[in-house]
Amino acid sequence: MAKLTIDNPHKPVELQFEMQGPVFDEGLPLPLTIKSLECVQGIVDRSYLVLANKNRMSAQERSLFYLRSQGIKRGSLLTDFGLIFSAVQPALPIISNLGATGVWEYAKQAFEFLKVVFEAKKNGETVTISQSGDGSFINANTGSQTLAFDSCVFNIATGSLPHYEQLAKLIAPERVTDMRLGEGRSRDIALSLNDRSLFELPIKIQEEQHPIDCEIFEFDKYDGTGRISVFDAQTIPKGEYKFSVIGRQDLSDYIEAMLRRHVKITCLEEIVDHPLVGRKITGLQVLNVRS
């Protein structure tokens, strides 16, 4: 795949986003509609942020860069978007040499990259991602093919993956059966029923027990799940993790633990072999908690 060449970076980008399925027969369910539109905005935001070498969108940038809907049609969720770059070009760091077209083209490449590596992973192929000697390309090798992408595509793909995961979770035969985003009627970015589990990876429970110092900051007493913050310098890396309680434990111990800033747990890791980051902890199974 050749390095992207944008002939006219400031050409207007007109997109169409469509979702189809039985859930739209009686109208547009607001929670689903809002979530899907937020994901679409998040996908183009991530392309912009990586290309601009920024971590988050400032209030000024948001006022100058956004998707503008021309209205939503019934029968499906169908809307025409304009990808807006304000005419006040110097205010945006990448507008002078990239523009809306460049942001969109890189977003498309990132989706293509994700489809290639996750489809290969689901098919049991070994995925290897490497960087070219000069750092300008990444190569995705699936065993059956090797594709080259601009180096920034990896970061765009990694950052936009949560949005694609959320969109895929909306797909079900009784709800949403197809969604697409592209210029005109094209399916530049598209997910269907066959893709609903594309980003779901098999979870393995590790046998090694980990005594961990942490804080429980969220807990649901009805299903025995929650979230914890693991402190630094332990066998499980510092960060926030979801967890579930194993067995018939007294859940009141976990409710009381939320009143403390520091508790100890013993847990098992839930891990996946992730095509982008390798070994990844997706959650913890907790054997006990104590103060």
C-alpha cells in the first residue's frame, strides 16, 4: 500500500452514515442513536488528534472541527454529514497541509488496518506488526499477506478501536443488522452481522494468584462486579480494571471495602492475546478482599 498522497486536502468531505435493522421500524431509539453518532465523531476525532500530535481536543479546536448533520431520516438511522474544518485555518495545527480530506483518508486506512488484523486473529492466524527501518511505515503480516500502512495509522487504529468495539456491540439480528459510513453510498467503513464479534477476543483465566493493594471505587452488589484502581509497583501493572467476585462470597465485604482508600485483594488475571498490544489484562477475578 503506497503512502497516502492527498491531492486536494481542503476538498469538502461529505459523508453518509446509515444504520439499518428492526430497531428502527418504530422510530429512532435515542440511547442507541446518540451512542452511535458519538462513536462516529470519535472516529474522526482520533484521526485528527493523532495527525495533530495531541491527546485531546481543546474547546477551540472543537468549535472549528466537527461533523455537522443535515438531518436524520426515518426507517433507518440515515444522516448526511459534512466534515467541518472552519475557514479560520491557522487556528488548527494540521489544517494548512492536511485538511478534512486527509483526516478522513487516514481514518479509512485505520479501519482497513483493524479489519485486516482482527479478521486474521479470528481465523487463527498469527499477526505480526513491525515498523519499517525509517519508521515511515508499519507492516501487518497475517501469515497469508503483508500490508504496509503509514506509521500513524497504527496509533489512529489503536485510539479509535474503542469506538468500533461500541458500534459492533450494537449489532444483533433483532436490533441493528448493518451500518456504514462513507462518501455517498460507499461502504468505506462498514460493519454487518458477520462483524458483530469481530473485536471480541477469547479470554483466558490465568492460574497464578496475585495479592494486590488497590482501591475499590465501584461495585454492583446485584451481579458482584465492579472496578478497582491497582496501585503502583506490583505484579499487576498500575491502572484501573474491572473485576468480578468468584464463588459465594459475602458481598457486604466488598461494599464495606468501598469505604476505604486502601484494601488488599487476591485475584486471577483475565487476559487476551491482543493483535495490537500483545498480552492484555481485560479484567480480574477476585478470590477475597481484606482491609
